[in-house]
Amino acid sequence: MSNGLTNIAVFASGSGSNFEAIAEEALAGRLPCQVKVLVCDREHAPVKEKAQALGISVFCFRPRDYEQKADFEAEIVRMLQEADVELIALAGYMRLVGSTLLKAYEGRIMNIHPSLLPAFPGKDAVEQAMEANVKVTGVTVHLVDEGMDTGPIIEQEVVRIQTTDDAQSLQKKIQQIEHRLYPAVIQQFVEGEI
Ligand code: GAR
């Protein structure tokens, strides 16, 4: 940490609305963090353009260029350490984190997921909730371990599913919460409240 800000990296694979929410809070000075880099595993992910528009560096890699996960994770760790990154926030990074990254950033990788974990882990959590006909779902922020959307839960917020909801309207409600909750949890974490 220099200048009183915690250096963070955001990992994302898709549209990047959570990345944008975190980066904008940090750039506006409302989050005591500097987003040093976006790490992206998909060449054509829209999140890359969002990072470029905000002047944030992008580290993009193609997993198929590496023999194994440990190889690209070792390269990522080297890059993160060079950039003095202290905390990693996964935001729609659709890949399991391996032991190389977990060891280097033990207890310092968090993830956001669009359900009340442990319900509906994995992909399509919003569709899973709709299909299960549950009355409530929500958002979870948790620390990352080697599992899929497992690891100690830091914070959760409930969303009620109305009879008029479809997957799209539910997704919209969930994302609105995510964009507020994730920066708030990151702030609590860097301020040592978690
Ligand atoms: C978010 O809703 C996040 O919770 C989810 O991916 C979406 C990414 O959206 N993550 C998972 O499902 C993790 N298993 P975004 O690219 O617009 O931030």
C-alpha cells in the first residue's frame, strides 16, 4: 500500500458490470483502493473495453496457450506481485482458482455470486433459482477456496422473487444489489472490519 490506497486486481470473463462498479467507486475516491489491473481470460470479453475506457490496465491471457492452470496462474502471480496487488476480487471470472493463485493470495481472494450460497452454485444461478421456484434468492460475497463458489461467506443480501419476475428481471434486481454490495464489502475488508 502506498498513498493509503489498497491495490486490488479484478478478475472477470464477461460483461464487467461489477468490474465497472468497483472501478468507478475507486476512481471517484469513494473506495480506498486503486484498481491496478483487470485480469481477463477471454479475448473478446466486453469487460476489456470497460477497463480501457477507465484507463485501467488489462492483463488478458488465453488459457489454451498454456499446458496447465499452474502455468498461467504463475504468470498472473508474477504480474500481480510486480504491481503490488494486495487483494483480488473475482467478478464473473468463470474459472476455478487453482492452488498457485490460492497459495500466493491466501485469504485475500473474494468472489461475488448471484444466489444465497450454498444454494445454486456454478453457472446460471439466477435461472437455477427460477427453475427451483424458490421465493427468495440473493447475492453472496465470500472468500475463495478451491471449490466452485464455496469458501467462507462474508456477506449476503436477500432478494424476494415476485410472481411477475422472469430470469431477466430477477437478474436486473440482483445486479443492482451486486453493484452496491461488492464495493461496500471490499471497503470493509481493506479497512480491516472483516
Ligand atoms: C455476476 O452476476 C456475478 O455474480 C456472476 O457473474 C456475473 C458477472 O456479471 N458470478 C458467478 O456466477 C460466479 N459463479 P458482470 O460481468 O456484469 O459483472
